[in-house]
Amino acid sequence: MNLDFLNNIELTPVAKAAPVRSTVSKNPESADLRLYKNGKVYPSQTLVATENLQYANKGSEVPGNGLDIFSSDDWGMIGEIPTKLLFVALVPKSAPKVSLFGSCTFNEDNTPKSDVMTQGGGKGGKELLALVESTYGIVVEDYVDLNFAVENVITSHNGVYHLPKIISGGARKGEMSYVTRKNISICPLVLADDAQMNAEAKAEEVGSNDIKRTDFEYGEVDVDKADTDTANAIEVVASEVVVPTTPNPFTTPDPVQEVKEPVTFDEAPTEAPETFAIPGIPTDVAPAADPGDDWANSLGAPNV
């Protein structure tokens, strides 16, 4: 074999092709929240602007809002419903024990060190990841998008809500407790794909709001004609479930919040109850110690 042609070969460098990487924005454009497998959670720009989630300067008269997120399994007020759901409540950042986007640290000039768009949610994001996976039976392999089902706002007839919270420190660490919120807005927090399917189903329904009233006691909800997951805009009332024909807007809450232990009552109150007994939760225990600033810092600590 004659290989003399190799004597005249001149090697030329080959340009290395740059890798093509697909990038996904941390902040969703067509959903409300984007939750990653590492527990980081990021809101959409629309949600931040609409619900005033951005951090304000320290001492501001309008501190903005955060989010309380909890499971229907832990919420004694809702009782039994056909499908396990997560719920999200819009609460003032100044309220105690806010689950998500509740607090940050500040610079010397009192401006916030964190931006809610990039903070990642701190410990609250990891708690949300556990709730999403256990409630909806999924494993987040990369990220999952979540939406507020604002067409299904749930209201209390007296504006008082008792929301579940897990005690994070002290002798009762890990136990379930409750905080009292007043004049807030609550709606389901659902997987974005499910929210889209639910919206499309609603658009095709005829008379979807025609849900009859029915008697009910705390711990039971019995709706004759329910739409796709639960009733449309169920109103939590001591003696009955009321389904308004026009869903309530997701409104800015009253900044006055209280933390109380539940008590038992035998009959439906005629006025706003201070607290009430939750099935499975003891009422003869001492109040939980106030964890102080450590709680707020652990829920809303900025990313480093």
C-alpha cells in the first residue's frame, strides 16, 4: 500500500461545537409557583405583583404578604373531602409563623437583603416539597409548577380561620398546633396541569355552581353535587356549607392575627369562636412556647 500521500497532509484544527443547553427560568411564566426537587421555590412575577409578595423596607407600614400552605389532612375545619388537597392562604408578613416568603434579613439602611423572586423560600420550601409529594402522590424529579385555584376560594362566615402548624422547637417539637388567622383568603394549591384540566372542564360545564346547601358539623362536609375536586368556593360555617354563586376574590388579608390553642364547644357559636377542638389534637396540653425570631428566620431565611 502506497502511503506517500500522507507526506503532504496538513492538519487543521477542528472547531469544537459549543454544547447546546436548554435553560428553564426559575420563575414560572404560566404558573404561580415553581418548586424544585431541592426544596427551592420561586414565585411568578405576576403572583408577586398581584398578591404583594415582595419584601418591603424594614419598618414599612405595608410589609407585604406571605403564604401559609397546609394539607386538607391536617385542617380540622374542612373535615373530610373526596380528594386530598393542599391549601394556600394569603397572610401578612407581619403575622406569626408564616410558612413561605414571610421574612428576610435587612441591610444597614433597612432595605431587604433578599428579593422574593430569587430567595428560594428557605425552610418553607423544603416543607412545601414534602407536602406536595405526600399530598399529590408524586416524586419531584426536577421541578413541578403549582397554581392557586382562585376560582375555588374557601371562606368562613365569620372571617376566623384556624390553620395547622407543626411546632418546630421545644418539648413539643413535631406536634401539630394551630394558629388563628382573621379575614384572610384561602384557596386550593394544585399541580399546574391539574389546574388547567379543571379550568377546561369548568368551561364545558353547564350549571356547575348549582350546588345544594346541606347541614354539616365541624369535621364533616357533605355536598350533594360537587364539581371536579371539592365544592365550588365552599364557605366554612358552623351549621351549614354555603356555596356562593360568585367565587370570592383572593383579597388582601387583615393584618391582625392571633395564635391560640383550640377549645371545645358543643353547639355552633352565634358569634366568632375564639377557637375550637380539632379531632385528634389534645386540648389539655400547655400552650406551645413562642419560638420567637428563630421561627421566622428559619422560614424565610435568604439564600446564601
